[in-house]
Amino acid sequence: MASIVELQAFYKHINQVPNPDQNEIGHFNIFKVEDLLLPANKQVSYSRRSFYKVSFVTGQSRIHYADQSIDVSQSVLVFTNPMIPFFWERVSEEHSGFVCIFTESFFSRFGNIKDYPVFHGAETGVVPLNSEESLKFSELFLRIFNELHSDYAYKYDLLRNLLMDVIHSAQKMQPAIGVHHTGANAAERITGLFAELLERQFPIELSNQVIQLRSPSDFASALNIHVNHLNKALKEISGQTTSQLINDRIVQEAKILLKSTNRTINEIAWSLGFEEPNHFSGFFKNHVKVTPKRFRQSEID
């Protein structure tokens, strides 16, 4: 299982303390790559993060992103979203550049950052750079770094604009072509990614928490693959369809919420992605053979 690298854990990992502006919406920071490099002998884990990340890195490396592996020999831009696990395998010792991290709410005034193509997967999110392009982005990221550490009162508005410049410039360029994993290896990778996306939505701990991925097509879209491809991979590895796996996990969470919380059945239905409580009741009875109300009142586990 991949680890969920939350913001606090990320800062702890790099031995820094976040210092967000209390008047600012969301979170934004930028680091020099040299300050983030792991020791050469430390194993790199396949991880998913709770924040967006835009990296400009120079150095030989291999990027494992969803079901692709991409070899990079010089400079590259990499855009990653919170949903899809990835890791960056360092090949050469010398690496330089910058890494920006930010939450979705940081761009709330700009619309939905997740809708921009560079954050949809490796096909659009990994952009190799030639020497001229590398110089351009090096200067742009250095400006972002300097602006963040300035005293300018409106620096966060400026930072959004500078980062949007990075995003739009990258979207005009040719993305990298990765090597897709095939056969059993591909099915195992897709199954692992699906499991990570599914489990990331649970447990339901907050009253305003609602699962975002509810249907096979939701998961296929998040993984940037066809729903038939997803279903075939899951069937091959687990013996179950995508719908079966999703429904089983929702039933499991529903049982926990019914037995261990005082939330109403309507509230539980809403958190689990059901627009109508009666749809949830029908779904639950179909799988557990009793209604949610009877289950809550009974000794059944």
C-alpha cells in the first residue's frame, strides 16, 4: 500500500515547519530540489499526496506515474495531483530545480485547478524540456521562489499568476511518451492504484465528508484509462468486477457508520454518495438482506 503523505508529514519529512499566512486561503510553498533529495541509499516509496505538486527538475531520473514509467535525461516539468500515486527514481546523483506544493483551495478563485489537462495523468503531466525551455522555466521558478520570500502584500495573488503561467506554458508543449506496463504487471499496477483510490476515501470521519469516486467510470477517469480496461484488470487480479469491489467497500463503511456513530441514516447515505436515502436503503438491503435501520438495531455484524 502506498503511504498518504499529508502536508504535516511532508514538512516533518524535510525537517521544516509550515508557516502559512493566516490571511491566505489554502496553502502554497516552493522548495529547492537540492533541499529535498533523499540519501542515495534510502528506498523510495510509491506514494500518494494530499496536495498538488509542480516540479521543475534537471537530472537523469525515471518517473513512475500511474501505469507508466518515463525516463528523463535532462530537464523536465512534472505535474501531479492528489489522486494518482507516483514516485521519482533518481538515476544520476546531481539534481537541481524547484518543487511547488499547493492545495486545491489555494486556486479556489481561479476555478477548478483539477480540470487543467496537465494534472490528468502522465500523458499530459510530464513535459521534457530542451536547454532553451529549461532556462525559461528556471528563471520563472526562481522568480516564484523569490516572490514567496518577499514582503510584497499581494504576493499570493502574484504567485497564482506565475504558477498559472507555468501551467499554460506547459500545456502548449509536447508531453513525454512513457512506457506502459503490459500483461500481468499492468493488471497488478492498475489494481493497486484502484485500491489506493478506493481506500483513500475512507474512513468517513467528518460530518461534511462525502466520497467523490462512486462509480467504475469515476475511477477509470481518475486513472486516465478506459473503464473496460479497468474492469478487465480488476477481474484478472481479484476475480471481482469494479462495481463489486466498490460496493463491497461502501457496504463495509456503511456497517461501521451504522454501528459506531449516532449519525442519521440520511446523513450516512449522503456521506456515501447517495443522493436519495431510499436509494441507500435499497442498496444496503440488497447486499446485507436487512434495512439499515434493522441492521443498526440488531446484533448482526
